[in-house]
Amino acid sequence: MRVFLASIPLPGTPVIIIGDGEAACAKARLFEGSGAALKWFAGPDIPAGDPRIARWPSAEDLAGARLVFIGLADRDRAAEFARLGRAAGAQVNVVDQPGLSNFHTPALIDRDGVVIGIATGGVAPVLAREVRSRVEAALPQGLDRLARLAAEIRDTVIATLPDFMTRRRFWETAFRGAAADLAVEGRTAEARREMLRLLNRPETGQAAVHLVGAGPGDPELLTLKALRALQDADVIIHDRLAPTAVLDRARRDARRIYVGKRRGEHSVPQEEIAALMIAEARAGHRVVRLKGGDPFIFGRGGEELEAVRAAGIAVIVVPGITAALGCAATAGIPLTHRDESLALTLVTAETRPGAPGPDWSTLASPNHTLAVYMGVAGAASVQSGLIEAGRAPDTPVAVIENGSRPDQRVLTGRLDGLARLVAREQVVSPALLIIGEVAARATSHIVSREVAA
């Protein structure tokens, strides 16, 4: 190891910054809200009313300082202040002058109580920042909440579990269980209850279930939170709409369980899917239920949420980019437009057996965009229902098959030719129907165009 990163508590620590340019400002930003006893000497030329100290520091000013940061273009002046700082017993950092510095500022990931530093010994700061950005993407924003919760119950854990190895096993279980997920989400009271329950009954440790939206298919449309959940999962229960490209972003050793469904061909009943999630979570496995698009938009995520909660297991919902947004964007279709669309409705053409279909009379007004999910098999009824309700036969339509994926197709036409277009082009699911004036704006990946009835 060529570089050692020390952890210095900042509240009350004397910190000096010297300089009036952007380099000094960047150092000052590091200590905002830290509680450090900060003094910033910016020289005699700063304007009146500036909160910085309008002079350069003397040796007496540096006495007692723990850290001194110098951001000056004048190398000779920077060297002199560095000498004074070291003489005062401080550790000194001179921006872009590693030869004048006692230490170098690492690239920092700041989650309040959790701070991570990436250092290269001052030789490649841009590389350190690149590494930081990649590590930061893998860490939840609410990590500090988990650290605060751990600090709050630390004494209770020590009193309850006096043996060091027993405590260690407790924390390992807690930080990979439901309590950690709840704390990161900001559900602090629930997290505390779960952690105390685990402390009193460690044999009942269980994980949370994550309902994760996979988006429309393009793996780069996964949210950061979805990606983190996939990379931390022990078990991934996925449906047919979760493509291989998305599953490839998961942990390689995660167990994958396919529970996909097709119209009229349900491989796993909904009740069994819920039972599977509950059983895996109770076994202590971190479960991701991966669903195409968004779990709560025609994905039966609400039913799964209720079933898992009823079993007393915590659920974390990670929304995804739903098909209407992702598919329309890749096809160049604005779902709303000031001149052409004053409303947007998401509707499914497939309902529970015996249940009534959509009320087309409420959906047939002009300047109104419809995004119809699961509408391929029912394209004829969608067409006839809207026209009978008063929608103009020449209303533009677009059919987006495999939206956002490499094999995406975008077909355009008129409402009175929708069923024929779907049949002629042998459209298969997943496909989204967009009906409304904005559909005429489709620009991307168009392979077929139906222009008349």
C-alpha cells in the first residue's frame, strides 16, 4: 500500500483555507455543514462585505490548525504559506503542487456518516474522480440513514450480545436484511423495529422483497436503484418481459426463477408467485421480483405488494420506465404536445375474464393520446370501440413492437386501418398502441407505414 487514508473527525477541528480562486472555493465546499472550525483567508483584494477574511494569514493565524489547504497560482507565496503551516504543526495540501504537500485530497463520496475516499497519491486526480463516479453509482443515496440507525442501537447490541463474534454475525445479517433496505429508503421507524426484532430473535432473520421495474427493454434505461437491487439480489424472480440484456446486469451467481406469462398460457399462477417471493424472503434471501416496465402499471405489482406485506415481509418498490414513456421516446413520439395532445391516458385492452372492457366513450375525444397496453390481440375491438364512440377514423396510430430493444419496429397508420396493420405485419407482443394526433410524429425505426383505410 503506497497511500494511507486516515479518518479525521471534523466537528470543531481547526481548518484553514488560503486563496481566492476556484481551487480554494472547491476546498471550502468540502467542509460545508461539517462542523469544522473553518477560517478562509482570501487576500486583501476581495470586495467589501465578503465573508472571507480580507488578508493573508500570519504565522499566528495558523497556530493550532489541523489542516491547511492552499489554492494559489503564485507558487512562491504558496510555498511560503506551506512552510508556515508545517511549522505550526498542521498537515498541508497545496492544490496541484504535490511536492509542496504533506497529504493529498482524495476523491470523496459523501453520505454524511459514511465517507469513502479514492486516492492515487496525487498523481492522477482525474482517474480518482472517474473511479469515484463508478463507485458512487453503486451506493444508495440513503446510506447515511443506515449508519445513523446502527449508531443509535450500538449500545443496545453490545449489551444484548456481549460476544464479539456474535455481534459481528448480527451486524452482517442486519446489513443484508430488511432493516438495511428500510433504513436506506428512509423508513427509519420500520427499520429500527426490524433490527430490534432480529436482535431478539436472530433465527427469524428475513430479507425484504424488491419489486423492481425493468423498463421497456433497453438495459440502459434501468434506474440506478434498480441496477443496485439486481446486483445485490440472491434470487431474481422475473417475467417474460425482462430481457436477457437486463438480467445480464444482475449478480452472476444470483438464482433466476422464470415465472413468465403469455396470453392464455400462464406458466405460474399469481398466487404461486407471491408464495415463492414470501418463502425466499423468509429464508433470508434478498429477493428481486423483476417486472417489465413499471411494477404498478398493468404489471400486477399491486397484488404482489399486498400479498407480501400481508405475510409480514417488508417490500421496497423500485419504479421503472413504463412502456408508454420508453417506447414513445425511442419512436420520437411526444405523448403530449401543446398543439395536438392535451391529455394522456394509459389503458389496457386486456382485462380479467368476464370483466368489462374500457369505456371508449370517455376516451374518444380529439387531442387526447391513448397508450394502449396489451392491445395486439384486441386491436379490432380497440379500433371499432373508438370509432363507434366518435373518434375520427383518420386519427393517426402507431404500433411499437419490442420498444427500445434492438429489434424494435414502429408501424404507423390510421385508426380505421389499425386491425389490418397489426394482422398484415404479424405484430407480436410486447407491443404498444399509441392512438392520437401525436402518433403522426413518429420518426425513428419506422419499417412500415399504413396510410389509408
